[in-house]
Amino acid sequence: MHYDSLEMETFPERTMRALALLGLALALMGLCRLDGADQRAKQVDTLLKGLVAEREPGAAVLVAKEGRAVYNSSRGVADLQAMRPIDFRTNFRLASVTKQFTAAAIMLLVRDGKLRYEDRLTDLFPDFPEYGRAITVRNLLDHTSGLPDYEELMPAYDRTVPVEDVQIQDASVLDLLKRQKAGWFGPGSRWHYSNSGYVLLGLIIEKASGLSFPDFLRERIFTPLNMIDTLAYVRGKNKVSNRAFGYGKENGRWIVTDQSPTSATLGDGGIYSSLADLLQWDEALRRHSLLSESEMSPALTPVRVPSKGPTGPDGAPADYGFGWFLNGWKGHARMWHHGETIGFRTAIQRFTDEGLTIIVLCNRADLDAAALSLKVAAIYLEGKR
């Protein structure tokens, strides 16, 4: 089988895992699906069944209300070779849903006094070209840096070479950006979604903390929040337990599309997580147990620029903070993000006034996780109890 196995665990690790599983079991005791009484759960079941067959790549859906799981279901398989069913603990590549964790790591370092939002690229990387002198950490967080997209600077992919042999690493992204003479626009003057910016944020986390990006997130975010299986994946250095592999369809057949030349970067999209662990993350956000309300405030303040403001994935005007879109939906305040990479589609919708969170994780490229999450949201915000 081609998927990774669990590494040997120490006694403390087993104890932490057992305690986390107990907490998750208690959270799920309130799952409102007994005797078919919850009509909203039936509606979501119907949605899932209409999109995913049982023996093909699929999706996992969670609805949480005030920190309690009120709906949790999945359809399809995580791995077509082993035919492992997707479940509550299946780990999917989050793609750009990673960005909220990268932003949280930066906010922790600001709290620690090791970074400032107004630190400039040339302060952090003294050999960065002159155009980086005006780019701040804040610009990187809210996508107003003007950095060129590293994806457009990479050489064309030679498909005769194994993709793992040509994957770009974070340090190589920095090198590509250092070779440029200027950014696309003056920092702070426009908004342009930037994976380059979040790759650099991952490198900044390493430089400011003295830890690797995966180690910092594990020590400061994942372990304290009992996100026991979540990690920033680095091939050959750590392993994803209960891993979902990504798939696409060609000529009516499923093919593995799990990795691309850009799948090895970290700060912009390299985290794997599950519904179980993301429920813990949602609870930490709700209770402000990682970052206080005042410390989170910059992340939830929409950026304003003179021209070309934020746009959502549909191209419509939106709001953006640090790692979160912030525009409301049908009169409901929310913080949200979607992720899209080869073989994976993900989305998180947090309706903060209602204490309602929807999470959708898919390991197939033909599903629209953001659209599905809003269909589920409509059922729980507007549907009958």
C-alpha cells in the first residue's frame, strides 16, 4: 500500500491521544441524528449522497454549534487502493485553509515580542532586493504586498520527471522572489491574493522562532489544542496518519492527483488535518484559548486599499483580514476560507453571531467545497429544526 503508516508513539503521546479521543467522544454525544428526527441532518445526507458514491473519492462534513458537533458525516474513500472509508479522523490536505494557521503563528510571535506587524522584508531578509523595503509583515498577511506569484516564476513542469523530484521548496520560492526587480504594485495600494506572501510568512516564522515551521505549529498550536493528528507535511520527515489521497477524473476513470510541483510549500497550503482536529481548532477560536480577543482583532479587521480591493473566489467584492475572508453571507457575520489544490477542495465557514461552523473536506477535484459548505449553512441557518 502506498499510504504512510503511524510512527511508534511514546507513552505520553498515547496518553494525550486517548484523552483527546475521549474529549471528542464527549463532544459527539450530542450529535442530533437519533431515530431520524433531525430533518436538517437528513437534508445534508441527501446532499452528500447526490455528490459521492460509496466506493469513490469523497467528502467529510461537520456542523458544530457552540463547540458541539451536531452533524458529522462522510461518504467515499480516502484511498482507492486500500478502499479505506473516509471518517471523522481522516486527514486531508487543507490547501489554503492552512493560511489561518500561518497567520495565527505570526500573531503568537508578535505577542512574544519576536516580530512586529510593521517589520519589513529587508529587515527579516537583509539580502532581499530594494522592492522589499516597503513590504511589511502586515502586507504579507492581508495580501497587499504586491509580490509576484511564485507559481508564474517557476519553470514549466516536465511531465516525464516524477513530480516529487521537481517540487519547489520554500527556500526556492524566496530565491525566485529575490531575483525579481520589482513587485506587481506598490505595497498597500491594491489587493491581490498571494501564495508567495504566505510562503514567506512560513520562512519568517522559522527565522523569528528558531524552529522549523512544522515544529513551531506542533509545539505552539496543534499540541496545546489537542489537534493530535494535524501537521505541516514534509515528505521524508514526518508522516500523515489516516491520510486521504487526492484524485481527479480523466476519461471517466479516477486517477491519483495527490501531488503537484507546488505541493511541497508550507505556509500557503501544507497542513493536513481532519474534522476531529478542526473541531478542536474551532473551539479554540470560539473560546479565545490560543489568542485573546484583542490579539485576534487584527486578523478580523478588513484591510482597506485605495483601489482593487479584496475579491472572493467568485470574483465578487469581499473583505479580508489575516488568513480569513470576512465578508458576511445573507445578513450573517462570518469568517471563512476555502482551499483548492490538485486533488483536494476544502472550506470552513464560521458564522460567529450564531456560533455555527461548517467544515467540508474533499479528496477529489470535481467537488466545490465552498459551495457545498454554504448549502449546508443554509440548511442550518434557515432550515426547520
